[in-house]
Amino acid sequence: MVSTTAGKVIKCKAAVAWEAGKPLVIEEVEVAPPQANEVRLKILFTSLCHTDVYFWEAKGQTPLFPRIFGHEAGGIVESVGEGVTDLKPGDHVLPVFTGECKECDHCKSEESNMCDLLRINTDRGVMLNDGKSRFSINGEPIYHFVGTSTFSEYTVVHVGCVAKINPTAPLDKVCVLSCGISTGLGATLNVAKPRKGSSVAIFGLGAVGLAAAEGARLAGASRIIGVDLNSKRFAEAKKFGVTEFVNPKDYDKPVQEVLVEMTDGGVDRSVECTGSINAMISAFECVHDGWGVAVLVGVPNKDDAFRTHPINVLNEKTLKGTFFGNYKPRSDLPSVVEMYMKKELELEKFITHEVPFSEINKAFEYMLKGEGLRCIIRMTA
Ligand code: NAD
Ligand code: ZN
């Protein structure tokens, strides 16, 4: 399949964030052809993740505008740049905010997914090749976001940030595996690794936390305790195997103490999926001494500092953290898609809203109000 647009600039619609916290504006943008080791993708479905909202609100390191956000998506390869051999036009793919070059020490290590070349960089708004953006309006650059910028009908992505998946997988469902759901699932299955029959606390019952709960259920945990400040989350969480709920607001002592009492000494594992520094500290302090492991997933605020008494560490509580659930995007994501295809993993229950691209700002409203989990944005009518 040879595309008729290959090598040409494509004019298409993109949702541009001109300023921090202001509604996105659908604009006509020009998308340059992919350069060496890049691919141009036609995005069919994208969804909104908390990380987009967070950098759009400019709570992150460097506010960079105008910018095209979006990093959870599914699409089809439109054309490939020089040197790209393992992808071709027509392939079904999930772009990923962190990459896998397959050549660096991290990519060669079985333990790491922190690729030297392509690990997440929220400050960079340009492509690695030439330090330039592939998006423009009247010749003025519009910046990229985490190398994906999927709130556009077409985008250019480094080949190392693209996972080729089963072409029969429905992209309107598996697009959520491109970030949040794989992140939560992997944080439990690959990093926390709860044993069968153990207790797991999940802090934050958004899509990422509920995917972490799903991982705990798959691992055979017998107690899955959900912790969230938003009580509306609790009813939904039952569908994800959460067995007990704790709202820290209902207690006049720190939530870690509540959990330690509930579990006779602490939970075996905890996974933090909130982005709140207080929740991160509670998630660490609530694990059992001797063997407890806490895994941080939420993206902290710029000036946050993690403060705990070192005796907690001496008492053999372990603190870990992870990006993208320790999955290597190109090598591992296709098999997570297969988990869905084999019905081991349900994705439908994460998808609570769907809007056409023209109403993308509604997806932001749902997330800001804490309503629902994932809102799918349909790029084509
Ligand atoms: P979300 O906003 O849908 O869910 C977060 C939940 O945390 C909400 O229900 C909120 O009420 C709850 N919460 C907030 N503060 C809390 C506190 N102090 N105690 C208990 N609950 C609290 O977000 P999401 O899309 O599920 O993402 C969750 C976090 O994971 C975000 O910080 C996001 O940026 C991060 N994230 C990290 C990675 C990674 O690779 N490490 C990938 C994706 C997302
Ligand atoms: Zn690498």
C-alpha cells in the first residue's frame, strides 16, 4: 500500500492548546512528512489521560505553548521516513509517550524500559532528528507533547515510540492501552508483583488506579483496598475487583494508620496512582514491614519532596516507581493487546464517555470534574 500523501505536507485538523488552562481550539495545521526514523500516523481514536490535563494546566516543569497534547491513541501508519524498516503504511499502531530504541543499555536490559534515547521528556516540544516541530500554522511552529501529539488527525512520531499491534484489534478500545491502562496494569503485574492471596492497597481510583486493581485481581490478591478522596469512585471500583474502600476524609488520623490497622500490620503491596505527594507518602508508609512494597505511578508536582522517616526503609519496606508499568513499548505492548483479544483483560469498563473530535474540550471537563474514567475522542466522523 503506497500512500498518495507520502512525502507531502498534509493539512489537517488539530486541537491546539494556545495557552495554559484555556480550551483547545480546533485549527487547520500543516504536518510535515516524517524524516529519518520517523513515521507519520493517521490517528483514528485518542483518549484523554490525566497527564495531558496536568501539563495543559502547566503544573509541570516548563509551560510550552502553543502545543498539541494527546498521547493515548490508536492509528494507522500513513507514511514512513528513511531508515524505517519494521513499519509500513497501513500498519495498525499505538503511539507511546516513552520509547524503545532497542539499542541502548536500558533497551538491552531485561529490567528497564527507560530507553536512553526516547524516554519520556515532557519539556521537549520538538523532534529529536533536527530539533524542529513537524506541526505549523502559517509557518509558525506548534510544539509536540511527549513525542506523540495525538490530538491531531495526523502526527509524526519517532519509530521507537510506535507499537505495531494486531490489525484486527478494535482501535477504539485498545487505544487506552497506549498509556493509562498498561501503566496501572504493569505497575502491579511487573513491579509490585503481589502474591496470590495477598493484600494490595490502590491509591487513586481513576483509570490508572483501576487498571492497577485489575492487575491485582489477575495476580490473585484476596484483599484489594481502594483509597480515594472522591467517594463517587467507589461504586465503579467494585467492577474492577476492589473489595474494600477507604476515603481518607472519613478519618481524623493519617490514612496509612487506618490501613495498617485494617490489615494487622500493613498491606503486602500498595500502588499509588494519584499524583498527590501525600498519597505517595501514605502509600509507602502503609506497607507491611519486612516485605511490603510500594510502587509510585502518579506524576508529582514540580516542587514536591518525598518525606518519610528512614526507619521505615530500615524496617524493610521497599519503595519503587515506574513509568508505563515497566513495559517496553514495542516489545511488550502487542502482547497486552493480545490479553484483551483473548478476553483476559476487559477494556470496555474503562471507557465511560465518547465524543467527536470537535467536542474534545468536553473530555477535559469530564476529567476535571472526576466524572468517568476514559473519554474516547473519535477523530473522524
Ligand atoms: P485521575 O485523575 O482519573 O485519577 C486520580 C484519582 O486520584 C482521582 O480519583 C482522585 O480523586 C484521586 N486522588 C487525588 N489525590 C488523592 C489523595 N491524596 N488520596 C487518595 N486519592 C486521591 O487520573 P489517572 O488518569 O487515573 O492518572 C493517575 C495518575 O497517574 C496521574 O498522576 C497521572 O499523571 C499518572 N500517570 C503516570 C504514568 C506513568 O507512567 N508513571 C502514566 C499515566 C498516568
Ligand atoms: Zn533505548
